[in-house]
Amino acid sequence: MIAALAVPQVVAVTSDTSKTTITLEQALQIALSENATVQVADKEIEVKGYSRKGTYAALFPQISASGSFNRTLKKQVMTIDMGGQSQSFEVGRWNTINGGVSASMPIINAQLWKSLEISGEDVELAIEQARNSRLQMVTQVKQAYYTALLAKEAHKVYKSVYENALANCALTEKKYNASKASELDLTRAKTAVANAVPHMYDSENAIILALWRLKALMGVDLDMKIDVADSLLAYSEGMAYMEPDNLDLSNNSSLKQLELQAEVLANSIKLQTYANLPSLALSFSYQINAMENEFNFSEYKWHPYAMLGLSLNVPIFTGGRNHNKIKQTKVQQQQLAIQREDAERNLRVGLMSNLNTMDMAGKSYFSAVEALESANKAYGIASKSYEVGRSTLTDLNDAQLALTQARLAVSQAVYNFLNAKASLEQTLGIDYDLQENLQ
């Protein structure tokens, strides 16, 4: 007789009623309103909107008021010649007060008008960047949700492995006590139980980490207890996802941003060209002043002064500054064109990679389902055979291993398909409201 090996006991995982169970759609809706990246992107749109309004303000009259008070400490002395003799006397008053209003507004300014168009494109770019943030966030939330589902499926598999190992160990111990099983078989049975325990804990920890990741993306309190609804295998119904008809990347957010940046650069060249054109502005000024020696303001004599005028500015020579700025911007256009070509090439590679992954995952899934059916049948036969003594524990363990691998392969195939599909939808620039129609 050998010393009995301690069989590890694992507390059964029970459902926690205090947890909030959320669906994928609920997770996405929460993230769209609470995710920090999305909120920052929305604020950037507000910033660009206010900046655009500030640019429009340059079209309106700019009105300002001014006032000043001067106290003369030493009056200026003026000397004049009278009758061959020079006479000197002080001029001016001790107190001088000035006040007035001035206004100006552009009448003809091509550079200003073009800057208004550029500011509008800045707003469009901010909107597209916010859309890109949403696309990325939707993809990340989906993939985090699928990861949590995969972790739960893996936990179910390893829990089943542990329970089967525990049952087999109990059966082997009975057979050993009845001298129908060897000491080696009993040791192997207990070792199988011990080996199943770490997988149980690791899979449970994977669920916790996946849910933390999901909560961080959703923008909710990390201490909040949540759980994901449904099962990963429930999504296998969509494994027959057909290849989209339109793969021209016309709605891809990264390419759209590059196109908007190209438009901004094209208008920047026009803006710098317009700097060589004359500009015309209207100005108005009204001033009033008084000069007295005392501080008796009620007796001051005020003298108004008003002026209305036009100012014409004709650039003649700037040392080649505008010419060099135009050349600089044209080089930036060439850089952007190269970046866009490279970005489109990489996106197409990613697109084909996602489609290939989805295709392989679909084939792997159907193959894994067949393997799972065979593995289930084989394990049932091996279990019954071992129970009646027609097969060994090694045969049963081999059948258990094949069953575990088949169950994990099915879940992994579904997960790979869903992950690739989420990436594909982001690459194609399919917005969340459109994605709902494709589910």
C-alpha cells in the first residue's frame, strides 16, 4: 500500500446574482457614451468649431474703445523772437484726457476668405477623427467581449476536465480497493486531478482579466461587477458571413483623414498665393480730448475728432517668404501622397488577412465540430470500457485529452472568426449603426 495522495478540491463556480449581465450591444452603447477616447474626440470637435467661429469673427467690424490720462510734470518751454528779443513761455495744460472709439473691418481680403475655408476643413477633419475613434473603440469593445466569452468557454472546458478527472479518480480508487486496478493507475488518476486544478484557476483568472479590460474600454468603474451574456458558440451561426461586395476602402477613416489633409494643403497653397494680392480695409475713429489745469471735470472743454478712411495694402517684396512657403507646402503634398499610397497598400494587406482568417476560421470550425462529435463519442466509449475493465486509464486519459482539444478548437475557431470580422468592419469603415444591420 502507498500513502494516499491528496486529491485537490475545487470550489464549484456559482453564478453571482449581484453581477450585472450585459450584452454586446449594451457594452457598445455604454462605451459610446462613457469611453474616454470618444469623449476627448468629441471635445476636439467642439474646439475646432469654436476656432472656426473665431475665424469668421474677422469678417465683422473690430471695435475698441480707448482712454488715457496724462499729468504734466514739467511743461514744455517754447521760445520765440519778438522785436529782436527772445521770449520764452510754457505751453500746454497740466491735465490731458483722451478718449475715443475706433473700428475697422476688411472689405477685400482673399487670404482671409481662404482661411475660412481651411477652418471649415479642420472641423471636418476633427469629425472624421472622432469617427475613427468610435470605429476603433467599437472594434476594441467587441474583441474584449469576445475574449471574455472565450475565457468563459475555456473555463467550462477545464471545469469539465476537472470533474471528469475527479470522477475517474473515484472510480479508479474503488477498483484499486477491489484489487481491479494497479497502484500506478491510482497514482495516474490522482495526478490527472492535480494537473486539472491549475487550468481551472488560470481560466478563471483569464475571465477576470478579460472583464477588467472590457470595463476599462466601456469607461465604467473597475470595481463594478459585470458578466457577459450569451455564449461564444451562440455566435457560430454567423460563421457563414459572406465576403462584402465593396472592398474599395472608400469609407476607411484613415484614408478619409489623409484626403482631408490633402485638401487642407491644397488650400494652404492658395492661401499663401493670396498673400501676394492687395487687401482693402475700412476704418473709423472718433476721439475726444480735453486739456485743463484743474480737476474740475464738469467745466472741462471737450474737443471731438472723427475720421473715416480706407486703407489699401499692396504687397511688393517679402524676400521670397511666400514663394518658399508655397514650395514647402508642395513638398508636404508629395509626402502625404506617398503616405496615402503606403497606407492604402497596408490596409489592403490587412483586409486580405482578415478575409483569409475568417475563411480559415470557418473551415476550422466545421472541421472542429466534426472532431468534437467523434471525441465525445470516443470519450463515452472509453469511459464505459474503463468502467467495465475493457480499457486502461491511459486510454481514458487520451480520450479526455482529445475531447478537451476538440472543445477548445471549436471555441478558438469562433473567436478567431469574430475577431477578424470586427477588424474587417473597422478597416472598411463600417459605422456601428450599419454594423447592427450586418449582424
